[in-house]
Amino acid sequence: MDESDELSKSGTASADKRKAMRYLLTGMVQFKWQAINGRWYDGIGITRDVGKGGAFIESDSIPRVGSPLKLTVTLPSESTPNVPLQLGGSGTVCHLRQRHNQPSGFGASAVFRVETPMSARKTEG
């Protein structure tokens, strides 16, 4: 096996075993992952797809498979252009993609919740 394969937790080429539908949504992702040494590191990327149980994130920062993650995904809103939709979540890195002809990234299982962006919160006076 070479770098062009997607790797799963077991180190083998991964097959698509998703149970939930994925949606082709492109949004900005800010994420933190915990390394083996216990320290948390920051990364940014973009989503390739998002589903009920996770997302695929293209990024130059690639956590190790099995790393705990905290994610904030910001998606544009068509109904309210100035108020983006934010999904916050936590999960685990499931597999990596490191191919010469495609952007690097990783698949993550995650449980998402809708968050209110700071720009949309009203201050009371």
C-alpha cells in the first residue's frame, strides 16, 4: 500500500461504510485535535461533505487516526445571507486521505449541534 490510499483505523484501505447520508456542503472548518502527548493543536480546513454522523475535511493539518476532535463548521445560509449556519461537534478521526493528485484530508465521526454564530447574537441593552 502507498500514500495514495485512504487509510482507516486498521491501516487498511477503507471502504465506504457510512450509514447516514452525506451532503456535498462546502464550509469553513476550525478544529482542534488532541495528540498522543495530550496537547491540543489547532487546524483549519474546508468540508467536502457533511452528514449526521460526521464529515470529510480537506486540510493541510492532518491529525492521526483515532485522535479526539472538536469541530466548528461554518456554512453559508441561503435564507439569511448575513447569518451563516454553524455546527459544533466533537468526535474522532476515522481515516486519512493523502494522495498526490488530491488535497489532503481526513474523515471524522462526529456528533454535531447547531450553534448560534457570535455575529447573529443580539446584545441586550
